[in-house]
Amino acid sequence: MNILFCNITYLKFYDGRVDGELKPSSGGRWVRENGDAHEKWNFLNYDGDCYGYVQINGEQLHIERYDNVISTQEEKSGMIIVWCAEHPVYGTVIVGWYENATIYRYCQSSISTPVTGIVRDYWFKTKAEDAYLLPEEKRTFNISRASKTGTGTGFGRGNIWYADSGYAKKNIIPNVLSFINENRKNRINTLTDEFKQPDELPMLSKEELSQYESFGEEVNLKTLNYAYREYANSPGPDAAYDVASSLLELCQFSLAIPWYEKVIEMDPSDFNTKGTLVYLYQQCKEYVKSIDLAEDMLNQADCKERDLIDELYCILADDYYFSNDISKAIEWLDRIIKESKNEELIQYTKDTKKKWMLC
Amino acid sequence: MLEKQKPVGAMIKQFIKCRNKTISETADAMGIKYNTFSAQLINDTLSVDVLFRLAVYLDIDLNWMHMALGYFGTVNPLEKENIPRMQKVFREEQRKFVLKRLDSLIDENPNSTSEVRRELLNEFNMFYLLDTLIPEEYSILRATERGVSKFYVNTYESDISGRNTLGMRSRVVQLVTGINALNIEIEERKDKR
């Protein structure tokens, strides 16, 4: 059975929010060290996917324990990942699960650019639509601790349980699968459709406008809805920008791109928005677009803006590197080495060049 | 392009209070009549000369002061600007003052972190709140978007050049928006009370 149980800290929402969320038992609300916070984002809809993390002992998940997985294989798809957490009163309960998930032997890191701001470490990945987080009142299925109920009946000392004992296969997994079937309809995590432009876009009432203004920089699904409606009734670059930046802050990078493009189309002089977009393209692996825009920005940049030019050279080097055009990537590194006045960057670039030349 | 965020006079009054001085004493030190100085604070008509002398008198880093008063310049569109943090001694004083206000707001709005945050932002500007409240070891970054400054807190930065798969910009940051950073501080304060 392609199932894995993971034990994580008990939270309500697991989407990184602070307002209304419990304090993780495994650490504070601030990210202070690796492994402390990644699991609190396990149900964050991150550009249409959910990325799951669990703290483990050791450096790999032994996926060869599953059928048809060879020892050199690095990932396996079609998994059910059952997320469990210890409630202070009710014990270890199922808080949610992933279906059709990919499990990785080694911990992965998400691609991160300066506009996205979070580096995610993860062992599992699934589409947001295949992730199911339960509300607290539905977290009623207890998973035992083997120390209390016997070997093979629950979690051992670690945070993962392969549940491949005869007892688990006969007595626990069928009940878990029933529980999953009954509770799919109860999920509370946000699906991708909720971020898309709604079909109906009525004008904002006076009250709604006033509320929208009072939100200030705060971004949530309500403010996103208001932003869509504001644009529909009063299109302009600022209104388009509000939609774009809301989507970005809600980690919907692919949805944000066309809105940033709209801003630039309406206001081609908006250099800062181009700066965001060039990184967003990179984030979403649209390297050709990122390269084109970076080169366009280079043509517009004042030659005295050395920092900006250095940064654009770095972006171009990365875009070509990620597109596997190493020779072109190295050309841009050479330009940095030749033209930059930043000694630290020059040394860093030389080191990077040595690494890339080995590729 | 310069942008101004909150009334200067109101912020200067707070600085004066945090240094355990009165407006009257400060006016004397500036060589200005009390009524004139008070009116300048209310109407935001303090001269540059007075602001510089206030910085010296109140022992405030001028670089920090212009940020706290909401005077920002343009920022490179690709990199967020790293903002200098205030001196530790000054922060301790400022923090007491802000925490006292925060505690009152929490009492008035015990069930709504967002309401507490909104009230705080009505009275102080984002940069000042972040600089006063968030841990010293974190850095504050600023980006300018469509002419408006946005602040972020960088909680973790490391050079991970050991990973070959990452590119040039492999300096890792963990950014928290100003709003979320304030939410965290409010929640942490609620926990401690």
C-alpha cells in the first residue's frame, strides 16, 4: 500500500498564516532555524501545489520499501501521505492527507527568487486539489504510538511510520482509507480556483470601498476579490497592480504573471514592476521571457546604476544556467567579473564560474 | 521620488517622550519659544535646521531618523533595500513605549489581532513599528512598488553556495511581510501576558 504516516506539529491551518493560528509546539512563530517551520506550510497552496515537510532522523526516506521501487530510485508518485499531529487533549490524530503525492528519497528545496521570499524544504509534493486538511472538529481518528500499543501498531520514536506491518495492513489502513473517503468533503485548505477572477464582478459599494481601504497592505481572499472588482469597474495600472501583488503575496505566481504584464502594458515606464516580473518569470521557469525582459531592462538602465546592472547580469546568468545553456550563462558571469565594481560579487562569480564549468 | 508616510511632529513628540524630556525642555534646548515649537510639531512645520539639532539633542542617528519619519528615496527595482536598525539603547526605550500602547490595544481588542494591528498602524508607521518590535538579529528590507514603500523582515539568510543546482542568486532569504511580522509580534505579546 503506497501510504506513509507523518507526525508533525499540531496547528489549525498549516498555511503560514499567523492571525488565528496556533503557536507551533516545535518552535516559535518566527523562523529561526531549519526544520523548525517548514511543516507549518504543508497545506499552503503554493502556486497550485502543496509541499510537505516532516522532521526525520536520517537523511533519506526509504522509498524502496514500497512495491516496484528500486534502491536507486529517487522518487515515487501515487502516494497517500497521512498527516498526523498530537493534540494536547486527544492525542495523535489525523489532521489531513495528500493523495496522488510524489515522495522524494532526499529532501528537496523549492526554487526561490527575491520576489517569492520563502525557501521551502520538502519531502512530498501534490496538487493543491489533492491536499485535504481537516477542520479541528473533524480530526477524530487517533493514530497510536507503538510504545503504548505494541510494535507495528503506530508511530515509533520517529516522525514517520511506513505502516507495513501485518497488523497495520489488516487493522489500521482500511479504517484510515474509510475515514479519508468520508471526510474529503470537509477540507478547509484553499484550492486554486478560489484565487482566480470570479465570474461576477459587481462594483464595490461605499462600505466595501471603505473596508478595502482600511485593509491597507493586508492581503487575503477578500481583498483579492475586492481588487478584481475594483479593476473590472475602474481599469488602470494601479488597479491591475493591486490584483498582481495580491496574487503574488498569496503565492499564486502563475496567476500573478498576466496581471503584472497588464501593468507594464498600461504603464511601460514602471521599471519596478518589470523588476518583479523578471524574477517571477524565473520562478515559474519561463526563462526565455525572463531573459527578454532582463535584456530590455538593461537597455533602459543608466550605466551609472552599477548595482542594478550587476543584478541583471546575475539574472541573465541564472536564466541561461537553468535553461542548460551553460556557455551562454558563463558569458554573463564573465561580464560581471569584467565590469562589476563589487569585489565580493566578483569573487562569488569566479567561484560560481568554476562550479558551472564542471557541469 | 520622496514619499512621506506619517506626520513628523507626532513622531518627534514620541522621540522626546522616549528620551524622558518634555516639549518645554526641548523647545528651550532648540532656542525656540514653547508655543512656536508646539505649533511646529502640530502643523509639521519643523525646519531642517531644527530637525538636525533635534537629532543631536535626542541622540538619534540621523540616517535612522529620516526613515522613521517616513522619508524614503527610490529603491533599486531588483533588490530590496536593507534599512539600518536603530541603536539598541534607543530601541529599548521606544519598545517600552510601543509595548505599553500595544497592551492597551490588546485589552481593547482581545479577539482580533488584525484590529490591534490596524490601530497600531494608524498611530505609528510600519517601519518604526518593525524596527522597535522585531528581534534585533533580523533585518528590515524595503521595496518600492508603484511609488509606495513596502517593508519586509528577513528572518534567515545564508550563503548556500554549496548547492550546485542553484544559480548565482543563491543567497537565501526568508521574507516575512511587514503585516505578518506585526501579526507575529502581537500574537507573541498575547502569549506572554
